[in-house]
Amino acid sequence: MAHAEGQQHPLSVYIKVWVLLFVLSTFSYMVDYMHLEGYLRWSLILLFMFLKAGFIIAVFMHIKWERWALSFAICTPPVVLLVFIGIMVIESDYTFLTRNLFFGTGS
Amino acid sequence: MAPQDTSTAVAQPGDLKPGLTGLTEDWSSDQRTFKNVPWGKAMMWIFLLSDTFIFSCFLISYMTVRMSTAVAWPPVSEVFSLSFGGEPIPLILIAIMTFILITSSGTMVLAVNYGYRKDRKKTALLLIITALFGASFVGMQAFEWTKLIVEEGVRPWGNPMGASQFGSAFFMITGFHGFHVSVGVLFLVLIARKVWRGDYDIEKKGFFTSRKGNYEIVETMGLYWHFVDLVWVFIFAFFYLW
């Protein structure tokens, strides 16, 4: 049982993920280099970002092999950040609107 | 479990159920919630969770100022471009820094693996390589800061290229991340030294904690280092690619 000694896994898993991270980083750099714009740019950036983050957390940080008691304690609290992001998006839209009304700058 | 069991002795792997049943049983059980997880690793995870919220606060405040500014944001792709005698290549330094950090994550994961195989020399060597990659990352960041402050005239309160919030967001986010990398390098060197001396083979007691050290510390160190890489993934996407 690997868990009694600690997290021991075959090196090949790590090497594969390592290569994959390089490929994904190159892809996300290419998004900027190719000057992709709009929704395509954003969906690709977010896709590569979440894939990279997911592989780092799951394999490099061993969450994939941890017991659910630990992985749930780690992975569920950050979900509330989505609420925070939502609140701040509404707030910044409002600030932007009032700034434009007040200063009449527009952009 | 027999009463004389210490906290390090946990239920046999056979007793622990996987999945959702295991989750509810672990959380409702006596003594430890995180079965088969060394205390140091559990504490590191909780620290990293708190750090997640700190970095999230930085990134969310950056999002807020960027979305609410009526002045155009500086063209990030051009600001961070670098020319090697020819046409400036956009974001090239940031791309190199990204690859360096990923490489260091790879050497770290190998160090953890060789640590559990009790391969003292390879573990120490890989930790030192990881530290060197980390140090070069910080060096490049110092170069980037210098270029931005001296040549581009970026200040926390303003810059010649656009929205004045750019400087404060940039210095706070990358500065805090660079500080994490620097602290990581320091601890990598300290742990590499202990591994090299063989402290974890004889379970020598730590200087501060007086607790027996073993190769699990390398994995705990690895968690921190991968987290630093993880944060960079988000900074790269939101700050440099937006």
C-alpha cells in the first residue's frame, strides 16, 4: 500500500504530466503570439489555465491519490471565490458606469 | 484501536473505505480526520489554502480595478516584450519564466520521488537544481522590474502608458509571488542540506521543532513549490494574457 509510506508513484506519470504542462504553456503563449481576440482568446486562455492548474494539483500535488477527506477539505473552500468574483464584477461594472457618467470620458 | 496507539499509528489501510463513505467516516471519526497524512503535510495544505485566498484577493482586486477604469489599460503584450537585437518579441521573458517554473516543478516532483526511495544524493541534487531554477526565476523578475521602473517609468501610482492602476497591481501581484519563490528557494536549500547530510535517514531531530525529520518533509516542501507554480499559472493567464 503506497499510502502508508507516502506518495509513491511511477516516474512515467510525472514525466508525462511534465511534458503536457510544457505543451499547454506553449499553447497559451501562442494564443497571445497569434493575436487571437475576443471570446476565442478568452476561452482558450481559461481552458489552458484550468488544464494546467488541474494537472499540477491532481498529479504533482498528489490530490488525485489522496483520501477524499483531504481533497474535499482543500478543493471545496475556494469555490466560494466564485461568489466573490461575481460580486466584484457587478461592483466594477457599476463603478465603470458612474465614472463614465461623471467624467464623461468613455473608452 | 488499542488505547496505547500513538497519534502516528492509524487504522490499517484495509479499515479505511474509499470515496464518499470514506469521506464521511474520516470526518466523523475519532482522533484524526486526515488518515495516513502526516501532520506536516496537512498543515502545509491548510497554509496553502489560506494562501490561495490571499492571492485570490490580489487577483480579484486587480480584476476590479481593470474592469472599472475608464482609462485604457497599458498594452501588456508590448510592455513585456523584449528584443534580442531584432524585432521585439511579445511576452518572451514571461514565457521563459513560465517554462523555468514548470521545469523546476518537474525537478521537484522527481526529488519527492527519489526522497521516498531514500536516494539521498539524487534527492539533494534535484532539490538544489530546483532551487537554482527558482533563483533564476527571481533574477529574471528583478530584471523585469528594473526594466519597467527605469526604462518604462512605471510607478505604483502611475505610468506613461495608460491606466495608473497598472503599476500597483503589477508590483503587488508579482512582488508577492516573487517573495513566495524567494522563500521557497531558501527552504529548498535548507532541506537539500539536511538531505545531503543524511538527517532524514537517521531521523535526526529538527533544530527548531525538535521533531524527528524524515523524507515526508521533501513532499511537504514539494507541495509549497508546486503551489508557487500554480499561482504563476493564474498570474500568467490573468495579468499577462488578458
